[in-house]
Amino acid sequence: MNRFARLATRLLAVPLGLVWLEPAGEAAGAVPECWPVGAEPDPAVPACCRLVAEDGMPRFLSRVGDGPDDGSHDGDGDSAAFAFAGVPLVGGSGELLGVLAVTDHAPRQWSEDDVRDLSDLAAACSAQMRMRTRSETVRQAREAAEGEATRVHELLNRSELLLRASEDLADTSGLDDVRRRVGDLVGGDLEPAGIDLVLVRQGLLHHVTGPADGDVLGPPPGRPAGPFGLGSHWPVARAVREHRMIVVDGPPAAGGADAAPGSRATAATPAFEGLRLATAACLPLRGTHGTLGALVLGWEAPYEIGVDERAVLTTLAGYTAQAVERALHLDERVTVARQLQRAMLTELPDVPGLELSALYRPAARDDMVGGDWYDAYPLPVAPGGSAAGALALTVGDITGHDMRAAALMGQVRSMLRQADHDHPGEGPQQALGALERACRRLNLPASGTAVHAHLTPAADGHWQLRWSNAGHPAPLVVTADGAVETLVRHDVLLHHALTPGPRTCDSRMLPPGSTLLLYTDGLVEERGGDIEDNVDRLAERLAAAPAGVPLDALLRSLLDTVGPRDAQDDAVLFAVRVAAS
């Protein structure tokens, strides 16, 4: 009886549980068996138990204290606050055997789950008491009750496992994430010695392997994770073909990949060759449009998979299948988005006297694409002008980190190019102004920042830089002697809700050997950090770079040393170096 009292206190999170026994003809001498053992129940508790026994109905009471006597205590006038829940225990003929009750020292609101849990425990307790009334089966009844309690405990553990699975696998972001979370989930509860996740791709089954040593998911370290045929004799392939769970038992038998069916008892998947497993279960992963693959669990000792365990494994496979299907969809979406982003990023022109290099890093969240861009293209020669060989440079950041931002970026990039070609011989500020007016007329909801520059060859290997900054991080210029200048002047950002106004233009001469660096805030902005400090670090790294280092190597070094570890924003680095004289 104390066992049920203990279970009741655990399930309902109360300090005291008891089984109130009423021997036949001895109602006045009813005996409580409490958990914790030896605890003294409140005097009102036996009175409440008698009320449950008298009307044979469950009671769930709560008293704040110092209130009117509601019949839930022994009538001594003491109305101390407490809560009581009791369910009658009945015999095989409906006779009263006692009451399973729990109490709390403070009032509480009993929930539907509380009512169901205590009623379920009372039913199990009544069953044990009925068996105990038969003296010839006392010991067998006790063992059966202990087995039932163990089974209830195991089922509770399995229910917790499935609840965790439904929560943990609901927000996975990719196949690697699914693989890791499935391994974490089953590793602690089902305790398999080996786990394998395989997916169907182009008629073959491919392992989803883990990168970490000692990871039980996937082939053992050093074993090739090659694909194998969907029509092969591996039990996991049968599970996928037949869309049903396949369980294999027995000691591993010898045989290779071409062995006959059944000759490799528990080598249910190629990943399990070399592991001496006694039982393996192959669980098909059913997706919306067919079977996606299978999850395979293997145990070193014989593992009984009864009806209840089959239900748990099937449900776990269902949650895994949903996560895999979502991960495949996200992977495909990210792949398409990245292809779109790459298609819109500029192939840098070859300009005599200049070295150009650009680097783009996507954000590590959302669609893993965004609105950051760089651009470089030859400028048209104005009628009667002599600025042949001039180059337009842009680095910008359209707000957002998703496909919409990437699409808006593509439109803005094309419109800015058109603005330069529609206003030959005019400065970069004119192109930015034309872009803003066009966005407003076309009702294009583009907002963000940008630096737009014109670079024109001058005498003695110099290049004239003219730029207009729309709220963007300040460009940096480092000369051949290592001096760094920050081009700090800027105007307001680009925003579709702002009325376009005049924009400014600044000018600077770039001598031979100097380098211009444009970048977006994803390089220098980090949660919890100071953006100005990161810009200073960037300038120091730029000044300390060895002379003559290739620009692509310089940009990667700057990204690695200055950029945030956890990239929450996409980032662009764009550098132009004037050839040394």
C-alpha cells in the first residue's frame, strides 16, 4: 500500500499520500498506511476518507483556512488550510476496501490530469487489494503488483520520451540536427548500442553520419559510409521496401554484403557490421509522399519488443520522419536560395591598374541568405567626357535575412545600375537619389544601407574615389605605408517611407598601393559587443596585413579574425587595391 501512496505523491506532487484501509466491521478502527512512512496525517484527513467511504464517490477538496466548516474535517472547529483528494478502493463485488488519498498543507486547484492519475492509481491499488484478499495467492499477487508498477513506470518513461521527441524534433533545422537530436533522445531511454539513420536517394540508401568521434549514430569510426541498394538483402532495406518494422534477433552470423537473406541475423544495416548486437529494429520513416528511409536501433543484449514497445518505436519513427521531411524541405529551400543569391552576386570585372576581390558569407539562420550585396561595373562615358575606364562600386544591405530580402536586393541592385547608366557623368549621389525616387514611384518596400562609389583613373597611377554613403558602415582606406583612414561622412539610410532628399558626395585620391575596403555590418556587429570596437579591430588588422598579400586571402583573414563566430547576419567584404607604381 505504501508503494501506491508513494506513486500518488510523485504523480500529483504532494507531500503526503495514504491508503486508508477499512477492515470489515471495524470502521471506527480504520488503519492508514502513509508515505512517507510514519507520517501523521492531519486529523481532518480520516474524516475526509470516511466521507469518501460513506458515499463511495471520489472527493477533491481544497480549503483556504479559517473558513466555515464544510464537512471536510472532523468537526473540531479547526479550519487549517489544506487540500485533499481521495478515490474509493472497491472489491470484486463492489464492496468498499478503503480509500487512496493524497493531501497537501496548502490549498490547490486539482486538475483533470490529477483526477485521472489518482483514479488510475486507485484502480491499480484496488486490483492489488482484491488479490491480497485471497490468501492462497498472496505472494503471486504481490509480485504481479510489483510487475504492474514497474510496467507503469516504464510506460511513464516511454511517454516522457515521446513527449520530448515531439518537442525536440519539432524545430530541427537540418539533417545533421535531426541526426544529433535522435541520438540524444534514444541514447538515454532506450539505451541502444548502435543507431543508424538511412535515407532514400535516387534508389539507394545513404547513411546520415555524425561528425563526432564516439557518436553511436551511423557507421563506426573508420568505416566507409557508402550507399547500398534499396533492393539488397539488408533488413533495413526490407523495412523500407515493405513499409513495416523489421525486428531481427539472435547472435550475429558471418556473411558479407552479398550473403543470402537471414545469414546475417542482426547486421540489420551495413553500419552494424562489426558490432555484435543481439537485437535490432528497423523502423521505416513514412513521409507525406512515401517512405523516406529508416531508423535502425540495435542492442547488445536481447531486447524484447512487445506491443507497447512497438507502439513507442513506431511513434518515435513518426516524429523522426516528420523532422527528416522538414529538414529535406529546408535543405532544398536553402540550396535554391543560395543558388539565387550566387546568381545575383557580381562577377568582378577585370580592370587594368586595379585588383578587385569580394567575399560573401550567408547568415547561419533563417533562409541562410539575405539582402547584403556587392557590385562593380564599368561606368558609361558621358557625352563629350574623358572619363573612360571609370568603375562603379557598391556594397549594400537590404533589411532582412530571407528570400524576400534577397529578391528585393536583386531589384535594388539592377535599379542602381540603371540609374548610373541613365545619368552618365554625374556623381554616385545622383544614382542613389534616382534609386530612391524610383523605389517610391514603384512602391517598392526596400529599406537598408549602401555605399555607392565611382572610381576614376587619374595621373601617375592614382585613382579618384567619389562616394556617397546612405547610412552604411564607414569604408576604410589603407595606404601603402600602412596608414588607415575611415571615411566617416554619411547621409540617412535608404527607406521607402522617407521622402527622398539631396545626397552628398565626397572625394579622395587613392595613391598607388592603397586599398579600399567596403563591408556590411554583419562583419562588425555582434550581440553583446561594441560595433565601434570591432571597426577599430578591423582597421588594425587591415593596417597590419603584409604588403602584397592577395586580396582574397586578406578578406578571408579579416572575416576569420574580426567576424562573429555565430553568424546571425550575412556579411560582405569588398576590396579594391590600386596597383603599386
